[in-house]
Amino acid sequence: MFENPSLMTRIAVGKGIGFLIGFGGVILLPHFLPDATLMLRWGILLWYMTFGAIIGVFGVFTYHPLLKLSMPWWIMSPFIGAWLNFVLVFFAHEPMSAMMVSVFGEGGAISSPFWFAAEGAIVGFVIGYFATRFGGEGAETVGR
């Protein structure tokens, strides 16, 4: 299964690792935010599965035509991960703020929910590594 580069393998690996990270979030969320709703917990699980699939798909693009720059997985994946979590903060600002305040306290050094962008970069790097390791990278993944 992992011998030949494949876009479907990249997406499957990305979704699988996203599921594991999301499941970890579902298990750990009540410890950080005791009043977390079931909807929020399901949202975290499904978010990271989608997160992994998007990073898996974007592994096909290894060159930026407008900037004329090479975009290897170790640049592209953390960037996409940070961007996705940055945008997520705008949609779920209130529960993320509540969680950061409950963990770090009011006015703490890292109590801003926008720190989730840094977490997204780390998770994106991990997913990008495994998706590239098992599914390949670039145009060689298309058409299989």
C-alpha cells in the first residue's frame, strides 16, 4: 500500500492522524474545559479529520507559480495548519477563549486563543510528515 506515491494514501494518512489527534482532543477537552458541550467535542474530532485531509490534498502542490518558489511539505504543511487554526479561532472564538483562560488564567501570557495557530502549525507539520512519508509528494501522487 505504501510503496507507490498516491494522493488517496496521502489523504487517508492525513485523515487517520487527524482522527487520532481529534480523538485525543475529545478525551482531553473535559480536563481543560469542564463545561465543554458534546457538539464542541464532536467538532474537534471532525475538524482535525478535515484538517488532515486538506493537508493531504495540498501535498500535491510543491511549487508556487506566482511566487516562483519551491514549497516542500515542511513549509506547506505547517503554513496550512496554522492558517486553518487561525481561521477556526474566528468561528469558535468564545469557547477557545474560555478554554485558554481556564488553563492559563485571566491575563496570562498565552491566554489568547490565537495561540491555536501555533498549535495548528505543529499538528500540520506532523500530519505533513506522515502523509509525505507514506503517500509521497508532488505530481507523482496524482493519477494513481
